[in-house]
Amino acid sequence: MRLAELSSRSGLPTATIKYYLRSGLVPPGETEGSTWARYDDTHLRRLRLVRALTEVAGLSLDEVRVVVAALDAAGSEHDARGAAQWPLSAPGPDEPTPEALDQVHALIARHGWNIEPDSPHRRVLAAALDTVGELGMPATDEILDAYAEAVDIVAAVDVPSVMAETDPIVAAEKLVVGTLLYEPVLTTLRRMAHEAVSAEPS
Amino acid sequence: MRLAELSSRSGLPTATIKYYLRSGLVPPGETEGSTWARYDDTHLRRLRLVRALTEVAGLSLDEVRVVVAALDAAGSEHDARGAAQWPLSAPGPDEPTPEALDQVHALIARHGWNIEPDSPHRRVLAAALDTVGELGMPATDEILDAYAEAVDIVAAVDVPSVMAETDPIVAAEKLVVGTLLYEPVLTTLRRMAHEAVSAEPS
């Protein structure tokens, strides 16, 4: 398809698409003659992904660039999972306390989770625990164990749909969509469950 | 305490605190003489909350204003829960499809959740379902049922700690902290569980 059709099918203005092409967020089309290029479903899918990452997941274009670079690398290396997932969890500027890190390591050990020692998730989680602690709502082991039990149920339905995908590029895209764009589904359902539990007679 | 101590204990510059005071995000101190005011732990707690909402939860100051107004209203009306929680889930600009709304209503009915007919969570969730569907990863009822089971476990540990709080202002603050600032705990744990499940021999 030509640029105009790519624009109408992705819902993005041609100027925006040209900007994404220039900045490498979307791979170039196949040149046809000197003035136009041909695009296919790969380009359309990538544009929809970039749009969802910025508009729904609220990522900056710099963050999208990291995710997209990981996707492209995963596609060639046939190793979609770790490569595409870790960049989504960049640790914040604050160094977590050793106490919070110890609590995270103990949680992982208690649940027998196979998590790389240098996985960024350890530090991101520890920093989140420091924050809730500073605000007077410390995460007890009881709370963390309940959360861990809950995410085991979630991961059991999340992961197979990605693992079943044989095309590594599509698999990596599904991983990003599944990770980032199912987060609002999970957090909104949690708020619903709060409303439901609060309404129960005590 | 005076402004300088409020600044050192909250980690916020005095200029920022003055701005928050002017814009009503933080209640005024008790005037002592003509040139200074006295602040107490209420002010310190509110500043820590505003800081966490902007820096950790990523809310804009306008969004913080909505949350804080709901907190203040809840404190006087002794009805912390709904008032403080609903403003956290403002529906986005996109109208969800009737199909997605039907799927949400059916999920709520299936799980016997007591959710108000005009709760914003219904529309927010339906819009999230539309997004993942458009990106080729539709939420099946099987996925939603697993997510619902998971958030029931989470809500069972979240809600009692808030319900046990008798001071309505503190209860409303805890609800906001618990809702917004435990979200990164939950989403990071989900990513960890993905890493753990992906590493299991299939």
C-alpha cells in the first residue's frame, strides 16, 4: 500500500508516519520508483503498536524507541522474550534500600521463581516497596505473598498465548502488547474488586 | 513546625511547597504573627502524598487536584471510599464499543461483584478491552476470568487495611496510596511472574 492508505488504516497523519520513518521507529518501505515507497502489514502493525504505546501506555517516544529496538533485535536473534521485556522495566533514579531488596529476594525464593540475578524487576519492585513504606503503608510479606499468588494466575494465561507464536517478531510484539496494554486491564479490574469488596456487608 | 522544617522533612523545596499552598493542594498552616505559619503532621503527610502521586504514580498536578479535592470532601462527609476512588479512574476520550461494555457487564455478573451501574470502572475497562482487541490480542472470557480471580485475591488483602482505619481522612489517604502506589508493585510482580513462567521447561 502507499503512504496515504497506511495513514487511513493506522489513523495517523502522514506527517506523523514520515516522522516515525525518519526516526527509525518504523522500518522503511520498499522503494518503487523515485518518489514513492510500498508498505505492507508489517508497517501497519508497527504503527498501531507505536500508537498504542504512546497513547494508551503513555510511553515517551524515547521509551518507544528502546522497546522497538529490542523488538527488532529479538526478531533477528530468535530470542524475543527477555530482550523485549527487560527494557520495559527500567529502574528509576532512586536506589532501593538493602532491606527492600532483601525482601524481594526472599519473596522470589519463597515462590521458587526463576528470576535472573540481574533482572531489573528486582530493583524496580524494591523501589516500589520503599515508596509505599515511606507513605505509611508498608508491604508485609503477607501482602506480597497474596500479590505473588495473584500474578501466578495471571501469568498462566498471559504467557502461553505469546509462547504459542512461532514468528519471533510477532511473538515479541505480542509480548509488548500483552505486558504493557494488559496492565490497564489488570489495574482497572483491581479497582473494581476494591469497589466490590468494600460494598460487602462486614 | 515552620516552612523550613516542612521542606527538609518532605524533601520538597520551599518554593514548591509555597506553590502547593497557593494552589490549594495543601491546606494552609495556622497563622502565627504576620510573617509565618505553623504546620503539623497533616501538612507533612499531604506533601508526601502529592510528591508520591506526581513522582511515582505519574499524575499531573491537575489530576492530583482532583484526588486531593475528593480526599478533602471524603474527610468531611465520612464517606471516604467511593468519593476518593472514582476520580482515580477518569474514562478516556474514546467511547468503548457496546460489545466491550457487554463483555464487562457479563464479567461483573459472572463474578457476582457489587459494582454501581454508573461506576467509571465499567467504561475504563471496556475501553482497555477495545485497545487490546484492535492490537490483535483480544481478551477472551477465559483470560478475564483468570484476571478477576487474581484481583479478588489482591483486594482481599488491600481492602481490610483501609477499612480498619477509623479516621476518615487517613482512610481516604490510605485508599489513594493503596490504589495508586501499589499498582507498580502489582505490575512489576506480574512481569516477574512472566519471566519465571517463561523460564520453565515446557
